[in-house]
Amino acid sequence: MIRITLALFAFAVALCAFIILRPGDDAQRAQAPEVTQDVEVTRAVADPLLAPPVAPETAAVAEPETTPVAAPAPRAIPQIATVDSSMQATTAAVLAGLGVQTGAEPLPAPASDEMRDATAGILSSITAMTGAPAPEITQRPTLDAIVVQALQEGQSDDYIDALINAAAASGDVAVPEILVTSDGRVDTAVLLADIVAQATVATGGQIDTAPAIDLDESAGVEVRIVQRADETVQARFYTVQSGDSLGAIAVKFFGDANRYTAIFEANRGTLSSPDRIRTGQRLVIPNQV
């Protein structure tokens, strides 16, 4: 019985030793990969929350080719020849040509007979040397002469406007400075209105000298109330509109084109002469003239 027990014990010890020291386990254990390590590495790459951000591929967008657009050149304002004469003198000359005397100082003569004779003598001498025919000497037309002839012919206001502006554009006639508009034309409407007004006065009639505009509704008019220590002052300004002349602005505010001098004197800093007004200029309009 004792021998059987010892034999079984020896067999059990031998079996345990065989299992523990079984050949090939170390080699297989050395060759086998670490499973848990592989799993962790795979998760580290596959997990979208842990993966490094990838910059999105963007297609290159070509900038559109643009052709530079040149700024429009400022419109040239025609230069009209002017004379340093008042509206009253021009109107008086027109009315005198129509047989109406206003008592105003007449316009100076455009050229003397002596100068015309001297010019004729020089041209005759040139003709004698060259044999070419002498050109005809014509007197330069005047604004009042053009208006008188047109009125005697019964021409319309539109016809007179076209006639005078054509003569002024070609340099054949000079006009008073206050009739030159901001866009380089002759303000014949102011001229004809003044002729009618002065003819009315010369024949004993009355004319209305009220302002021709409503300060609350007219374009370009700006009225400001300035409170001073001892008084309230109304300051008036006007932005020149296209087609305005200084004479027309005087009619708008004072009812008389001949009162333009008050506006001109109040704006000496911006106006070099009455024919230099330009569209968009802001003028001070005096309250009293």
C-alpha cells in the first residue's frame, strides 16, 4: 500500500515537471507578439478623437483678371470772353437801340475810327507789296447789337439764346461776367428778363423785386439759425446748381440781377471773379444788400 502511494506521488511530481519544463514554450513565447501592445497601437491610430488633425485640401482659386478703369476726365468748361461792364449798361444799350432811354451810362465803343483807319492803312501797304486782295475789315459784333437786331426781327427767346451762345462760344462776342453760367454758357434768360424790367421802369411801370425762390423748397438753399448772446441771426448758404449764373442767383434771393455784387463781395475767398462760379460751390448769401 505504501509502495502504491509512493508510486503515485512520484508520477504526479514527474507530470508537473513535464508540464512546467515542456520544451518549445520559451521559443514560442519569444516569437509570439505582444497582443495587448498591438491592440493599443492600433487603437491609437484608428481612434478619430486621438488622431492628429489633417489639413483639408483646398483647390487654388484663380484671382479674376480685372482691367483698371480710368477715372473719367473732368468736363472742360468752355471759356467765354467777358467784359467788365454792368448789367445795367448792357440793358441800357439794348433799350437805346430799340429807342428806349433809361438814363444809365452807355457802353463804351468797341473800337475807335482811328484804330480802324490805321489797320486799313497797314493792310493796304501789304496788298501793294504782295498783290493779294485786302481782306474786308468788319467790326466785331457786340452783345447789345445782336440782341437789338434779334428783337427787331421778332425772334423768340430760344432763338436769341442759341444765337448769343453760338457767338460767345466762337469768341465773336463778349458778355458781362455775371451772365456766365456754371457750365460755361450765357444766361440769356437773366438778360432778357432784365431788359423787360428796365423797359417797364423806363416807361413808368412798376416791377416786382421779390425773391424768385422759396427758401424752404428750392434746391441748394441752406438756412441756419445762429443764436448769439444778444440776437438771433439767420445765416443763408447756396450750393450752385448746373446752369446758374451769379446774376441768376441774385434774382433768386434779391429779385434783381444787379445786386450780384453783394454775393460776390461776401464770397471773395472762393470767387476770383463773377464768371468763375462752378457747380457744387457753396456760397454765402448775405441777408442785406
